[in-house]
Amino acid sequence: MADTDSAGCVHVYTGDGKGKTTAALGLALRAAGHGLRTYFGQFLKGQDSGELRALCGHEFIMIEQYGDGGWVASDQARPEQRAQALEGLAAARVAMASGRYDVVVLDEVNVVVALGLLAVEEVLRLLDDRPESVELILTGRGAPAEVIERADLVTEMRAVKHYHERGVQARRGIEY
């Protein structure tokens, strides 16, 4: 693990605006530029994306996906989707405790909690077990109040205007 200037903090990037995953990716890229290693676990995602392609084999950033890429409805979550969420949480826990990573990102974990695939208590236990030196990032809309309370930094992305409102669909290289 690389030397850091101070103890790690817990970040939450939430809200209904675009840019939560992008902010976490930017932080991982900045950290890599300083020789820090990042584990980037993506929940609910299991499809090809620009970040997956760009980071595959990256020297300082490990990215893994835990999901099938399909839509998850809160009242119709399937057992295999809960299993994928648990697998992602376990992988993040191992990465965080390994001493190999300076930054650990749980991308879309707030949504996973909101959908009932993970209990907020499971995420709070992860925060309790975080080594002091690890910077921990949790992204996704609908961050639970308990997670917000425990975080050191909370950024809420607020949708003011979005081109999706004009019918512009998700574009390769911009949204995925």
C-alpha cells in the first residue's frame, strides 16, 4: 500500500443527478496518478462499459462487476440478485482488508440497499471494519440516512437539466 498523507475517509456520492460513478472513477484515476491502488466493485452492473474496457488490466485500478446488468425491481428482486450483491460486498470486504488497496469503491451500493438486496446494517458493518488508512467510496442514488450520518464527505448530485428529458438516449462512451 502506498503512503498517504492522512487517514482514509468515507465518501458518499448520491442524488438523482448524473455523475456519481464518474466522480468515483475520477477519484480512482487521480489516486492512480499518485501510485495509489483502487478496488472498484460495481453492483448491479454486468454489461460491457467504457470504464470496464479502459480499466481492464490497469496497473493501479481493479474493476469487477457484481450483477447481470438487468433491471431490478424492488418488489421483484430475484435470489440470484441478492447473491450477486452479497458476493460484491464480500469482495469489497476482502479488498478493503487485504492491505493491497488504498481506495475501495462500492459503485451503486446505495441502490442495492434501497432495492433490499443488502441490508443497511451489512453496509454499516463494512464501514465499522474499514481499516483507518482505506478511503472508502459509496455511490448510488438514495443513500440511506445511516450511511450519510457515518460518512466524512457527502456529495449530492442534483438533476437540474438533463438531455434525457429531450429524448436523448444513453450513449456509448458518455453514459456507459
